[in-house]
Amino acid sequence: MMSYPLTLPHLLERAGRYFANSEIVSRLPDRSLHRTSYGDFYRRARALAMALTQAGLKRGDRVATLMWNHYAHLEAYFGVPVAGGVVHTLNLRLHPDEIAYIVNDAQDRFLIVDDVLLPLFELFKDRVTFHPNAPNTGASGTPPTLERIFVVPLTGKPIPPGYESYEELLKSAGAPANEAPGGNETSAAKASGAEFCYPELDENEPAAMCYTSGTTGRPPGVVYSHRSIVLHAFSILLPDSMGASQRDTVMPVVPMFHVLSWGIPHALAMVGSKLVFPGPHLDAESLLDLIEREQVTFAAGVPTLWLALLQLLERDGGKHKFAPGLQLLVGGSAAPEAMIRGFDRLGIEVVHAWGMTELSPVGTISRLRAHMRDLPEDERYAVRSTQGTALPFVDLRVVGDGAKEVCCDGKTMGELQARGPFVTGRYHNRAHDPEKFTADGWLRTGDVATINADGYIKICDRTKDLIKSGGEWISSVDLENAIMGHPAVAEAAVIAVPHPKWDERPLACIVLKQGATASAEEIERFIADKFAKWWLPDRYMFMDAIPRTSTGKFLKRALRQRVASEATTASGKEG
């Protein structure tokens, strides 16, 4: 067989050749819609590749992005790596000090930033230099500084002094500037990047990088190769995975600035689905408007987004008209069974998934097997509430005490470990870490899980979030999902609090739905028959909101700090 590299130029060429008329819709900061096509995306991505090469980009140079989900970010996803560079997405929800550290650790050479995010860049730009432990020059022999900053003019306002226009950069390689933020490309764009020749890329060369979030120390970077991105795209496109096709309209709500938007942009370039980007507007009303207006058939995001959407739909009384067969891919944290049931009542299917930055990122997807269709309703929901089975090329194992794999009984808990061609083998700028990787080369995910006879993985908790009471483990995730099944509860997070006798005990932090009421006693009665008595929380704390991480997960560290700082002697049930 031919030796044919699995690289991103093939996906870009395929998008331009076969799907030039497929639409790409982006919601801009002023809420207007920018409409373009895969054909224009193809030409502008090639123009970006040519312009960066002319600017001195060398193989392996990092190009950072500080952008929302929209057409220009998609151009960077492909234009940077097809030129031999590495696109490095910066998580705009992190603290400026954290972003500065990440830029320095990655040794980013160029930056592409939305004009609306320039105030954020201004907060950390004076702290951006190459990491002090790195050589005196950058990856390509350049001075140790972030050299050039290109601004995407989403608002149409003039580019401030000291910055360069992203549109002018593309124009230098033959692409016309987008004069109006809501306008379309002209036919003159057909010439953009026409003279660009792809470098001969090795499939194992780096193409992209992301830094993890929510860690206890400095976030480590994960570098993705061309090969890993292409194989991951193949895996999530399978019918029993995400299953998108050219006939779909897909809205990735999951940020492009984190975990490569779950690999969705790369996968859709392979099949040409219509793309809908929500931009900075991630509230339930805005997402609902786009889903209905553009007749989205598949959307992807974290449970907190879809919980808010479900509550809005339940208040609206079913007046909206969605595309037949609308599916919501849910990941980032466990999807409550009550949420899955709630969307089913509206004719919308929730598909549960699990992954990590280190897995490119999707590792499992939960779909019912053929023999499960005739199971009782409760058993079907129990399966759909698991994180599912491994994607092709992903090996998973659950390891218990003594580094031995646990039995596949769906009950015995252990640490979930992974390996595969799109699972990272080490972190950027870091030596082998035995706390993150086993001696035989498996990634230690930090998730505690069970696995059943059919291979379905159920994430019970993060290692750091498990509650150990009297020597026995309690899953905070199981308690949270049960509490969120109460009709008055909007959100719930369960944390461990110190206990003089039992070591730790669970405390439930609860946000009620707007206008709803419920007491601690009512919540406990609702969940009491689902758990052993010693699993039930000692306290129920009602609050207005639960703090979240930069990616929308519950920030339990902040909850633990809040509870620890409260000078209270209260004990027992609180309501």
C-alpha cells in the first residue's frame, strides 16, 4: 500500500473541492450573522497559510489564538497547521496570569485575537515573554518575544495602534478584506492563497496544542499531531459516534479555545456539514434562537448549557419548531438522567460522551446497542446515563487496588486509564510524569469509573472529588444526578466536608429553579430510596449560583473553600 500521510492539508483540500457551497454561519458580537461558505473558508485558510509563511513562520512555530467560535477561528484551525505551524488556542476564560503563563510556556510567536478580546490581552501583554527555562531564542531562532499580533475586526472598529489587521494579513496573500462584519466574500476571494504550496508534512508533526484546565497546579500543554487529529475525526464521525454527515447542520457550542471544540471542526471539514458558530452569545435564549433559526440537527456542549436550555423550553411550553431528529451531544461532566428524560419529552435526543484534553478529546460515546432496544425504560435510561463505550482505537481499562483491572460488573470502582493513537503520551515541556502515566504507558485520567459486561463506562467521580466516609467511597456524581431529578432543582453539586468521626461526609449545594421552592427534608425524601442511608448528605445548602470552571463545569474547589471559610457551628440538615 502507498505511504500516504494523514495530514490536515487533505481535509482542507477536500472541504474546498467537494463542499464549497456548504454554509458557515457565525454570530458576531453585535448579534448579527456572518454567512460564508466552505469555498471561501478554503481560500482564506490557504491565504492565511501563505501570509504567515511570508511573515517568517517556520515549522513548529506556535501561533496563538484568542477568539470565540466563528469563521476566522476556523480559518486559523487549518491555515496555521497546513503551513507547518502549530495553532495554539488560548482559553479566554482563564485568569490573565494563567494565560500569560501558558503563552510563555508554549513560546507562542504570533497571536490572532478578536477585537472584542483586546481588553483581555491588554491585561497580560506586559507579562508575555518566552519561558525563562527555554533557550534564548524561540522555536525558529526568533527573539524571545511575542512578535506580531493580528486583530480580527469583528465589530468593524479601527484597529488600535500597535496591532495589525487580520484582514490586511490575508489581503497580502490575495484575499480581500471583509469590509463589513456581516458581509460575504466576493468572487475575488477565489484567487486568495492560489500560489501557496503545502510543505511536505510528516503526519507525526505537531498541528495544534491546548492546555488543560481545572488542575491543581499550573496547567500542562497537550500537543496534537496531524495524524492524531485525522484519526480522531474518523472516529467521531462513525454512525454510532457523533455520526454527522453532509446533510447535517452542526452547532459546536463547546469552545474552539478549549480541547479543539471536541474535534468537531476538523471532522466536519471531512464531511462538509453546515456549520453554525454561536460566537460569544452562549445564553439559553441565544442558543435556542440559533438552533431554531438555522434548523440545527446536532449541537455539542456541556450539561450546564443544556440544563439552562431545557428550563427555558419547559417555560416556553413547546412553541418552538426544531429540525427533526435534533441531537445534543453532552460532555465535560455527567449528564443527569432527569435532563435526558426532559429532552426526550420534547423530542430531542441527548447523547452522552466523555473525554479529556489528553484524548483529543473524545474517548467514549453512549449509544444503545441493538439488543438494548427492548429493555425496560428505566434500564435504557440507565445505559444512556453512562458515558458509553470506547471509540475505535481507544483502549480503556479500570484499575483498582494493586494495579489490577477490576471485574466488569458495573459496580466495582477504579481509576480509568486510556491509551491510543490520539491519547497524549506526555505533556509539552515536561518529562515523563509517573503520576499521570503508568509504567506500561497508559494515561491515568484521574477519573474513577466502573465498567460493565457490555463495556459501558460510568464515571463515578474525579479522584479528588470522591467522598470517603468511614472507609467507604461515596460518588458525588451519583448524588448530584439524583438531586437534579427533583422537579424544583436546577443545579446541584456535592462536595466532601471534614467530619471528626467519619473522615468526610457529603454536603449538597443546590440551586432551585426560578420561582420554585423545596426544603432540605423534601430533597432528602426524594433521593432516600436510591441510596444507602449513609450515602445521604449531612447538609443541604441552598444558593443562588454554583461557581464554574472556565469550561462550564462545577468548580468544587471554590465550594469547598467557601464552606471552609464560613464560621458556622451549624450541624445536621440545613434549609
